[in-house]
Amino acid sequence: MFRDRQDAGEKLGASLERLQLQDPIVLALPRGGVPIAAEVAKALEAPLDLVIIRKVGAPGNPELAVAAIVDGDPPDVVLNREIVEAYALDDS
């Protein structure tokens, strides 16, 4: 479908250009999202910024996201309620 992430970003940027968005801002998740977002920002002539997050993995399955902690003051915690309930996790 895509040669690489840069190619994906170029194609996404071309599609988004057609929307003629007013003052868009492109946000990227490090690491894998940055090459895509850079191409989108270039196509839209938009500023690019990073959203710094940390995935919280499920017990015994660290690749499965239970939550994400989003950098900020204060940090924001986004829970995957379905996974929290499936693993019977409490707030701690």
C-alpha cells in the first residue's frame, strides 16, 4: 500500500490538502508518527508539534495498551476501559 512512512505521509498530505483546512496544526506521536506527520505538515504548510505519551501495558502483555499517559501539567491519563475491565484492574 505504501513504500514507507514518508510515502504514507505524502499521500495523506495530498488527500488533506483537498480539504482546504484553515490554519491546520499537525500533531505527531514519536517515533513512528513523526515521518508521516512531517510530510503532512509540509503538504499543508502547517506547523508540526509532538504529543509526548507513554503507553501503560497490560499485566503479562506489555504490547496491549491499558492506558496512555499524555505529557502536560498535569499529565492526562487516557484509559482503555474495555481492557481495564477485562483485566479487572483498579485505579492504582
